[in-house]
Amino acid sequence: MIRVQGNTYEVVEDVRGGWSEEAFKERFSEVLNRYDYIVGDWGYEQLRLKGLFEDDHKKAALDSRISFLPEYLYEYCNFGCAYFVVRKVKQPVEKPPEEAEEKQETPAGS
């Protein structure tokens, strides 16, 4: 797990040793916060990052969904390049403090 700009990500695919936490943090841009997945591919010793959405995202263009990944790698990446895919970890929704206090105040056995 890696934490960047308030979001947590997990590496779900690492091909040919493409994953570099340091390079990922250096290249990460605020615009990537909105995506569910980030693909990082290496070409000419440069890391390029591309954001992709879950397939069920209603407003995402087809070429912005994770199912587009094979085509993206084939069309836009150097043949045989090292790459990785990270997925944003959805944080559990915390209950408001009032609800948590109410549960604690309820006596046992009532």
C-alpha cells in the first residue's frame, strides 16, 4: 500500500519490474486523484502515468476504463515495456461521531 495526496493505492500488477514507489510519487499529479486505477509505463527511462476508471463508471469514455488497458498498452506503450497498475483503495465510510456515541451509551441487555 502506498499513500499519495490523501489517497491509498495498492499495486495490482507489476510487469517486468515496472513498479517504483519513488518514481510514482515524483510523477504523481493532482489530476490523477479522480481515477480508480493508475497505469505507469516506462519508455526511454521516463515514467508515464495514465488514469483509468472502473468499468461501471457511467460517465467514463470507453478508452478511460480499466477494460481498455490491453489496447492502451498495445497502442501507446513501447513493445515489451515495464509497467504497473495501482488501484485506489476505497476508504470505509466512517459514521458520524453522534452515531458512535449513541451505540456506546446504550446499556447492555436492554
